[in-house]
Amino acid sequence: MSAQTPQPEPLVGGPNDPEHDPSASYALEPHHAAALTRRIVSTSDESVLSVSPVNGQPLAHVPQSSEDDVVEAFARARRAQAAWARTSLDHRAEVLLRLHDLVLDREEEIIDLAVWESGKARKDAYLEVYHVALTARYYARTIHAHLDTQRRPGVVPGVTRIDVNWVPKGVVGIISPWNYPFTMALCDGLPALAAGNAVVTKPDSQTMLTALLGAQLLEEAGFPKDLWTVVAGPGSRVGTSLIDKSDYVCFTGSTTTGKKVAAGCAERLIGCSLELGGKNPILILRDAAIERAAEGAVRATFSNAGQLCVSTERLLVADQVYDRFVERFVARTEAMVLGPGHEWSTDMGSLISRDQLDTVTAHVDDAVAKGATVLAGGRARPDLGPYFYEPTILEGVTPDMTCFGNETFGPVISIYRFHDENEAIAKANEGTYGLNAAIFSQDGRRARAIAREIRCGTVNINEAYGATFASVAAPMGGMRESGMGRRQGAEGIHRYTEPQSVGTQRVWGFRPPKGISNERFAKTLTASARVMKKLGRA
């Protein structure tokens, strides 16, 4: 076990009174937090104080990893991976199913920690638990379909046999974000483990404890020690070192950082998958069911306080229903319950940090100063906590405003009127992003036809984002500057493998038989190609 920075006693000394000053004591039991942070590979004397965005209360001192610690983490992971790659698919499936049950059994503990660490509403934290369980069960039940050796047609039927194996990459590096600290820490790594890899992960420093609880549950479920190792520290030090040592990198975060990750992987000729930013649109067509569309738009925009890669920031509404829809959308938004997320009744919790609050405030203030109208919200709520901001609807946003084309990543949406559907499709495709979109219409066939014209990796019909994101058999990811590669489904596990073709040639080699000239052999191949075409062979 790595050496750790000694954990200080709770902050109860001095003149501060915990009853009136949240910063005077820890929100979590210090010994429990220390048990989690001991999982970090760290031999340095450096630690960082983690503070809850809910009320500013300290959570834990998180040890930081050095570059040497990253080297050690990969050494451990490679030893564990060599043994794990030899385990049967059935054994891996059994461990995944144990994780499924364990996560559901411990859901209250997971939710509590995610709320303290991220500030999100309890109902949003629960969805993390549910998504991890879905992912574990999906890959357990489909592991043979994805990873069994597959037979493919050989060039000469009955003579050439082709087998395709799915060989694990080795050690996968995962850099996960703060906005969904449990599901993003685990869900990309579960298919990597299922495929026979080990994982070294660097969770975001703001939500390290939730990710560490996930690592603890993996080990409790039966994954071998060191198969999943955790490092902590700034991306400039730990993230770069992780990319330098991984056999494949999975990154979720900003487009700017994603481009740097891609460049680092390209330098080493290793693969990567990137889920990056978005400026996601909703289209409300003229035949949309107004009440359903308004409810869906609220969830699409304000779930997790808008801090969701697939959440909506642009709302395109048909002329024919604009006024009726806006009235209902504003009414539903103003009825939301905003506050600390410990109770199930809370609709929207806090932003994660001062930086996020400053970004949201700057985007709204800039839009208002340049002529936009606030239909709902539009102000911070320090009376509720340090980083709360009201769910906000803007009308009259123009291209000269910061929030027009830049991702806000907060509870802010701009609403626009359109006159025909071709105009709406063109507006939906504006900009460089292409992650998620939603369409509300009572004509499913027409909506699906429109979806094919929208340059986004996922499109939801009459739903915000859950239809695609929760369907773990379907690939999920972005087009254009919203990323590359896909999580979930077959694509989500095959990205962590090297397909290997094994050809077995029977009877005679791929050459002219004895006594046959090269010219005659070539004519025989040409004739056989014509026959195969007539027989319908690929």
C-alpha cells in the first residue's frame, strides 16, 4: 500500500462554530474518507482539500500522485492484466453481475457521496447508480456475443478458414469528469475490464471520492486488486503521464483538452475515444404535444443544473406553437424546486464550483447587456449555497452574444422561433459541435427522417436524452468537434480490443497447384470470382 499524507483532525478548533460555519467541520466521517483516499497511488507529501459545493463544508484531504506514482500504477496494472486476460469470459461476466447487485444494494451510500461532492440533486445522482448497473449487466449478458472468436468467410470456401479474435489492448487510461462522478468514472472502464484489460484512471479532482467509492465496489465485487488503479493530480502532470503510458485512452471533457489528448495519442500511434463539448439543440415541431414537449425540455435543459454533456442549450420552436409552448416551458421552469440536493423533492441542485458559476453569470449578463430578454431565472442564489444559479431561459439571443455558440454548461437555454423545418435543421447544424439533439413531434416517422439530417451522434424523439443514453446496447458519442469514438454497445467494448485475423489454409497453399502455370491459375481465379458473384457471395 502506498504511503499517505497524514489525515488531519476535523476542522473544529479555533473560534469557528460548526453549527454556524460549515467550514468548521467535515461533512463526511474523516476515517471513512481516509479509507477511500488510501486507494490513490501516492507517495508524495502533497494533498488537496476537497470542499462540498453544497455548503462549502470540507470533505477530505486528497493525496496527490507524482509522475513516479503514475509509473508505479501502470506497473501494478500490467501485472494484474497479464493474469486477468487469461480468465474466462464466464468468470468476468459473473464479476460484472456481482457489481450490478452491489451497486444497487449500496445506492443510498453512493447517492449521498455524489450529492455532497458534486452538489447535484438526489434524483440526478440516482441515475448514476442506475446507469452503472445497466452497463454492468449489459456487458455481462453480451460478453460472449462481443468477444467470442468469430468465424468469417474465407477466400476459398471449404479450403480457407478465418477466425477473428478480440485481443485486449493491455492497460487503458481513463480520464473522467466531475459532472457525473460515479457513472463516468466506471461506465467507460467496465467494458475495458470485460475485454481483458486493466485500467488506470484519473478522476477529476473535484469528485475524487465518488470515483474512489466506485473503485472500492469493483474490488468488493471480485475484480482483482490493482486491475483498477487510481491516480490523482493536475492534468498537466498526471494526465500527460497517463497518456504517455497507456495502450488506449478514454477521455470525457472539453473539446480544447480533448484535442490535446488526441494529439498525445497520435504521437504514440495509440487509439483514443473522446466525448467532448456540445451546444445541443431541441426541435419542437408544429405537431408536438405541448405539455409533453415542455416537460421534456425542462429535463433536457436543467438536469444536473445543465452540467451534462448531452443537455440542451438551444431550443428551436415552430411558429405555429411558439407562444403556447413558451408559456408552458416558462411555467414549468419557474415551478422547479431549487436547493441542496439531499432530498428527493429537489429538482435542481448546485453548480460544481466558482468557475462554473462565473461562466454562467458571465454568459447571461453578456446576453442581457446586448439585448436578450430573460423569460425565467437569470440570477445567482447565494442564499441557497455558494454556487447556486436559477434555471434560466433567454429569448432574443444573437450571434454577437457569448452564449450563442459557446457551450455554457449550466442551467441556461436560448429559445428561437423557426418558420419551416428546413430552417430548423439548418439552425440545429450550425456551429462545430454535434453531440446530442432532441425532436418533439407526434409523427415518429417524420421525426426520424429529420433526425438523419441532424449532425449529432445521438438524437432522441419525444425525450430529452435518456432514450439513447440509457439504451446501453446503442453506441453513444459525438460528431465533429463533439468527439470521436463511441461508448456503449458493441462499439464501446471493441474499442478496447485489437481484432486479430487467423487464417488456416487446408489442402493446398494459396499458389498454383503443381503443373498449373501462373497464367492458367490467374484465369481460374477470375472464373471463380465470376461464379461467386452469380452465387451472391460477398
